[in-house]
Amino acid sequence: MAIRNPKDFWTGIIYLVFGGFAFWIARDYGMGTASRMGPGYFPTVLSSLLMLFGVIAIVRSFIVPGEPIGKFAWKAAVLVLLATLLFGFLIIRGGLIAALLALVLVSASASDKFKFDWKATLGLGLLVAFCSLVFVKGLGVPMPLLGTWFDS
Amino acid sequence: MEIAANLWLGLQTAASFVNLFYCLIGVFLGTAIGVLPGLGPVATIAMLLPVTFGLPPVSALIMLAGIYYGAQYGGSTTAILVNLPGESSSVVTALDGYQMARNGHAGKALATAAIGSFFAGTVCTLLIALFSPPLAEVALKFGPADYFSLMVLGLVASIVLAHGSLLHALGMIMFGLLLGLVGTDVSSGVARFSFDLPELADGINFVVVAMGVFGLGEIIGNLEHEEGRSVMLKKVTGLMPTRDDLKRIVGPVLRGTGLGAVLGILPGGGAMLASFSAYALEKKMARPLVPFGKGAIEGVAAPEAANNAGAQTSFIPMLTLGIPSNPVMALMIGAMIIQGIQPGPSVMTEQPALFWGLIVSMWIGNLMLLVLNLPLIGLWVKMISVPYHLLYPAIIVFCAIGVFSLANTPFDVYFMTVFGLLGYIFRKLDAEPAPLLLGFILGPMMEEFLRRALLLSKGSPLVLVTRPISATLLALSAVALIVVLTPALRKKREEAFHEEE
């Protein structure tokens, strides 16, 4: 038996894993009675349905053929996601300026076309200045420009 | 003339200096971001949503609505000028619009799109004003069981009318419903799926989900095949269509408006389905001489009128029933809840100024688009010319800051990252994530309505089929599901969505 539709197969696996996980956690929530639905009732029903769809997708993936999954853009995905994680990590500790530098430089390197030249530097400078002015000074989002690392 | 009085009230609200200002800002920002390829209206609205939190509810909603049709319109501009639809509903516009631009009629194509959109917008604003009050009145008679069934119908219809695999649409809905349940259960106070994290006690903010799945996910997807894109013309000339052109577009605009208005009301329909079907209809109606696909002005007028009509009328179920018919409306509902307004039929009676103000502002927004955008075309061309590799880091910056500002915690930024990864994976697996957002918004509401329905019926699930309204709605859902599972119709549905090939 071979998987004939990998897209279906893996989507099914995702449904099954998430559904199973949600079902397993929801066991601890009370089911309640029919007239007084407990907190576990709805999640249990939904996660069961999700698992059911997962099983159908997996079964179908062995029967109905489909296209292979396209190449996964690992480099772009890792760099973009890493960039946002770094922003979250640095925003309080390093402050907005440090967080923006990290976010922009890491995410920009996901593109093959990115070159660190004077144009990019200028753009980066403008972006940091814009965000500091508009979001911090203008809209009053409580982000320190320099984070706790710079406190002495 | 109750309608006139209502519209007058709306005009007073919408035409106040502050609201005109926010409408203008919304339309402008929406267009500016909408012209950037690869950033659809959902991502645009999600990105700009945090900016509106500080505004009073009326201004916030007016601005968001402005962003929505601005983004629609911007998408068409990109479709015509670079053959890269800024969002899915302008895919068909690109077919003939880009060809017109190549033939040197870019200005005419843009003007046609603007005129068609404006006409459709005007008609549909009136439709909303006419049909919302009676519909809201009906909705006030709905009990919890009826609401539950209505939401079931909404979700089913969104599956039927969405493109892609039915099974995965169902799966995405369940997934979304489950995600929506994260957080403290209202009736028992149990924190569900929160893993003892205080940040999850109030649930996941829908902006986090939308920005992750539709913003980051899309950016990664775009980076996959980075192509250079060139704006073919730096200067757009010859804006005005000739009298002959106008004659040619009357029919398509009228048909597009009608079709779009009807499809927009249906759950899951909205702008995209409207533009696809309008194009297909024109192709069937047109005389054989009309060069579809080679720069036919009809092929721009009809889908543009239809997608704007659909975008407009999709507000009807949102405003009267509190039910989102597409992801954009799901975001609008989320925005209302954040503003402290419980969406539903009572909005109209309790907040008439907000309700009618929003409706009138739609028309004003459309007028602004017509007046502003043609002169500003040079600016939009410049925006499109910014290379993507310089653009997307800035988009991520705005997403990150926006998400951070929701609750001023880095936690939301981490969560957006998780949803970004999920969004990209779903994209690779061809599992369309739009139903996920619908489910996410509807999840907690459905649970509440079901709970109340069962409480009233003393635990008998039969209440869902014994109440006539609820039974009808459920029967409709069943019919829709059965119909769409019939092989013959299934084929037809797939054809409808493959019009572009």
C-alpha cells in the first residue's frame, strides 16, 4: 500500500494529532448533562469530528491519487519565523530598536535578492524612526525604545 | 419614509468631520496596502485593526469598512497594471485588464473598474439600507436553537461555496471551532486548553490567528517563488472611456452588480465567488466578437462591479444576524466585540447611529475611491514598483508591532509565529485556511447558543428540529451538503472555480 495523495495524508495526520490532543485534554473537563452542557461537551464533540475527518483523509489518501507536495521553502520559513520570535524575545529586553533591527535583518535574509547596501540601510533607518515615532510616541504603545538590558 | 429618516441619521453620523477623516484614512490605507501584491484584504485588515482600537466604535468600524473596499480596489489596480492580482477576487480582472494595459488602455481599464465598482457600491448600499431592517426584525424572533442552526447553515454554505476540497473545508472549520474554544468557559469558569498560561485564559485573539495564518503564512508562500515583477508602464494616460466604451459596459456592470449582490449575501460567497461567476456569465452572454481574454472591456467591468457588490452585500448577514459570511466579516465581528458591541439584530435598534452611519459611510467611501484613486494612480504605480524583498520585512514589522500592541505582551507575537507556520503548512497541503477563521469566530457563539437551547428544552436535542425556523435552516444545510456531494454538481462546482485557466 502506498500513499497516493501525500497532501491528503499529511493534512489527515494533522487533523488526527490535533483532534486527538484536544480530545485527550478535554477528558478532564466535565461533560455535564444534556440540559446543562459542561465545559467538556463541545470540545469532545468537535475533536471527535476532527479526528473522524482526519481518518477519512488518511484513508482517502491511499485510494484517490493526488499531486505530490511542492518543495517546502525551509529557508524562508525558518528565517521569517525566527525573525518574529526574535522580535518577541527582544522587545522588552532589548527594546524596540534592537527588536526591529533583528526582525528586519533576519527576515530580509530570507530573500535571495536581499543585499545589504546603502539603500537597505537607509530604509531600515527610516522604518525604525517611523515605528518609534508613530507607534511609541504617537499611538502610545508601551514599547521601550531601549529595553531592560540598557538599564543600569 | 422611515428609510429616508434612517439614511439622514446615517448621513449625519458619517458626514461628521471626524468620521469623514477616518473613512478617508481607511480608504487610503486600504488601497495603499491592497495594491501590494500578495497581501489580501484579510491580512490588510488584520494588520491595521490594532490601529483602530483607540477610536470610538463608529469611527473604528467606518475606517475598517473603508480599508476593506480600499483593499478590494487596490487589488484590482495591481491586477490590471502588473497581472498580479493583489487578492483572490481580482484574479479574473487580471485576465482582460492586464491585456488592456498591454494594448495601451491601462487608463481605460482602471477607469472602468472604478466606475463599475462605484455603481455597484451605490446600488448595494441602497440594498443594505432596504433589506437590513426587515431581516433584523425576523432575526429578533430567533431563539438560541435557531441561531445555532443558522450558524450551522452559515458554515455549511461556506464549505459549499468555497473552493478546494470539501473534506478539508470541514476539517478547517472543526479546527477553527476548537481553537475558538481556547480560554475560560463562560458558564463554568473552567480554563480550557490554556495549559495554565495566564495569556491564554482569555482565549486566543483572532488578530493573532489572522495575522499568522494570512499574513506570515502568505509571506513565506510568496518567498517560495520570488519573481521579479515589472510594472509595464510608468505613466497611465487616457483615463476616460469613450462613449462607445460606456455603452459596452452598461450591460456587464448591471449584470455583475445583480449577480454580485445575490452571491455576496450567501455565506462563504462574498467578493471572490461573485467576480468569478460574473466573468463566466459575461462570457456566455457576450456576442462572439467580444475578445475575452484579449483585453475586452466587458471582462473588466463585470467582475469589478460584481466583486464590489459582493463585498458590500456581505455586510448584510454580518450587520443583521451577527454572522460572518467570509473571513473579512469575521474580522469585522471580532472588531465589534473588541469595541464592546455584541453583533446581532439588536445593533440596529440599540445603536442606530452606528448602524446607519456605517451604511452611509460605505457609499461615501466608494465615492472617495472614485474621486481619489484615479488622480492618485501615479502613487499606486510607485507603490507596486517597490520590490517585494524590500517590502515584506516592513510588513512583518507592522504585523509584529500590531500583535504586540493587542495586549502588550510578547506572548502574542510568539503565538502569531506558531500560526504563521501552520498557515504555511496548510497552504502547502492545499487546505484552504479561510474556513478556519470563520469557525474560530463562530466557535464560542455556537457553543453558547447550543447550551442555551438545550437548557431551555431541558436537554432534548429535538428542539433543533421541532422549532420551525431551526428545522428549516438545518434542512437547508442538509440539502446543501447533499447537493454538493452529488458527483455531477461537484464537477460543475470545480469548473466554476477553474474559470481562470
